[in-house]
Amino acid sequence: MHDQPLFRPWGVVDPTFWAGAEAEENLSRAETPLAVEVAAAPVSGAVAEQLAAIQAAAYVDLVRANVLAEELDAKTTAAHGERHIETVRVREVRAYVALLTGHHETAVAWYLHVVRLHASLHGPEHTETSLAVRRAYSMWKALPASDAVRLAQGLIEAFAELEGAGSEAVPRMREHLQQLQQSVA
């Protein structure tokens, strides 16, 4: 009846999967073993379940989702410390929930925190850091114009400190900021 082969799931698809050859190239560079381990480490099953619960709660009750994210952050930080990939992933979810609730200043602060954590864990040019910069930039670009103008300077300063994606984001932000300032004025 079905002549086509059955393909089974291959496991967890993380950023290194999507990076493909670029990830292999990065691994061949002189990265420290710890940075490679941290970058490739997926979140544990328990944290993944709790992140899924936060996502489900966000569909119906953002206040509850925020409480769950805050509790998970406290547990993860107590278990692993601030400089651990699971803590970073949880904090990025906190940033996103803050954005959904309309707390733009808080969301920007969390996204900046996540970018800095990725940069300190992996290095400023690592794929994880680049992805964090892109998410922070995309979040900022989606803000209402008045908030984007008000919150741009902190992002620009943080991105300017980074090599790679951070330095690529700065000119784009400045250009978009100039357009926003003209539209708000």
C-alpha cells in the first residue's frame, strides 16, 4: 500500500542542527571543550516539560505564565547557577513572556541579559550569541515606535560591545531608529 520508506524522528533539533556546516566549522576551530559542551547541551526533560507548561499557560493566562517562568528561573538558577545553558534558556522565555505582557522595558532588559550570558558562555561570535542578538533585535524592531526609540540606546551599546552579529545589528538598528525618530516626531 505505501511504497515510501518510513522516516522516524531523529531526536532534539537544536540550533546546532540548523547551523549545519557552519556548526562543524565552528567545532573545528580552537573552541574550548566547555564552550562546545554547553552549546550542544539541550535542556533536561524536566525543564523542557516546565517550559512547555509556560507556553501552554501563555495562551490563556500571561500572569500565570510569568509566575511559572519566574519559579522555573529560581529553581534552575539554584540548581545550576546563572552561567548554565538551562538558566539562559529559561531567562529567554522570561523575556518573551515580558514582551507578551507588554512590559517592553523588562523584555529588553531580559533579552540583553540573555545576549550577555550567551556571549560569556560561548563567545561573542558563537552561533548561540548570534541567535540571541537576532531575537533581541527582532523583538526591539517589533516594539511600538515610541518604546523602540526610548529603549534603543541600551541595545545599541550592548551590541556594539559584541563582535559578529552584535556589530552587524548596530548599523541596522541605527538606520531603523532614525526612521522611527522621524515618524514619531
